Amino acid sequence: MGNTAVKDTKATELKPAPAGMHGDDGGSLAVAGSDFVTTKDLTELEKSKDAFIRPSYSLAVKGKGDDGLGGIRIKNVSHLKPQKAEIIDCRGDGSVVAIQVTEWAFNAQTTTIYRKTPAYKGQEKLDADKLKKVKAEGDSALYPFAQVVCTKLHRAEYSVFTKDGPKPMYVAKKKVAMKFAATVETAGDDGFPIATAVQPSMLDFGRKGNFYVAKGVDLVAVFVVVMALVDANEKAAGGATA
């Protein structure tokens, strides 16, 4: 059953994201703007893990493509509550494009993404007390941009903050399999698959993973929502199992 589920996930027919999904300009609703919105019909990437204690995860395009996507790194900087990580653009000088803070309760895990620029016009930045709560006292300006909520170990929903409230964008759904496998769909009743993530081997202890992403998709958002689901499952299992 496990192997069949993994094969089905990898073979899922992906569809391009709807035009304008990430804003009229193609990037205002994407974590790092249009820079990390996929432009090819299919982008194949590989995830890697560089440590077991306070690990960092990287996602890079397979081979030497000309799409300019380069790589993304989620660098964990604190596992104490709340858990904090930096989202790093690995293409140039390794600049931090956002931070993510994860909090959890017995029935839910919530990851909030913060940027130095507002998610929408008129959004208020975090005050001093909130900056301290998210371990960002050194930042002069920080704004909530998006949120991932895992209420079940097989589902995580990614939403972007707008002036009208959270706007659901993507949903990651974990397959029933021995090896970790997930499909990422557009949110809503008429959602369809735009990405898949598959653990290639039971022997790698979660160090490797393959991502397949359709055109017009926010690559950072897909990486964040899948890794939030992985993180929730690892916590529930008490170790690196996904």
C-alpha cells in the first residue's frame, strides 16, 4: 500500500496555478515576490537536510536550469517555544526574506510567516511586545504575511493575510504511505493539485525529498506548507520519521 501511494503521488497530473493567484502583479501575494513563482510547466527540485539537532532544510532545482529559481533554505534558529526559523534566499548573498514562528497545542500547530514589508496597504507592524514574543527584538519592522495551520497530521492549510482577513491559498495533504508523500492543492472546494513531495527512500531518515511543482506556483509557500506538515508528523512520532 505504501509504495502504491508514493507512486500515485509522483504521477499525479499537476495543473498550473490560476492566473493572478499571487496578485495582479504576479507576486504581491507570494512570500518572496515573483522571484520564486515557477515559470516552467514542471519544476523538479530536491530537498536536503543538513543536521538532526536544530536542522536546516534546503530546496534546490535539480540540474542547472535557466529559470533563475536557485534555492531556498529554512534555517531553524530556535527549537524552544516558540520554534523559530529563517527563510533564506540562497541565490546570492543568502539574504533572509522572511522568518517563520511555530507554536503548537494539543490539537493544532500554527506556523506564521513574517516579512519586513506589509502584506497589504495599511497593515500594522508588530509592536515591541509582539516582537519579543516571536524572538525578533532586533527588528525595527516586521509584518505577518502568511500562516500555516495543521489541525490534523495529514492536512496543512496555507493562507495569506489580506485586509479582508486570511485568504486560503494552498492545502498540503499527506498520503497514507510508509514513506512520506504529499500532494499540494489550491485551496477551496474546487482545488486541484499543483505540486507533490515524495520521500525517495526509507533509508534516508528524512534527509532527502523530491518536489514536483507546476507553473505559476509560489515555491516558498509550497516548501513551507509541506515542511510544516513534516514537522507536525515528526513531533507526533517523537523523531524524524517523514
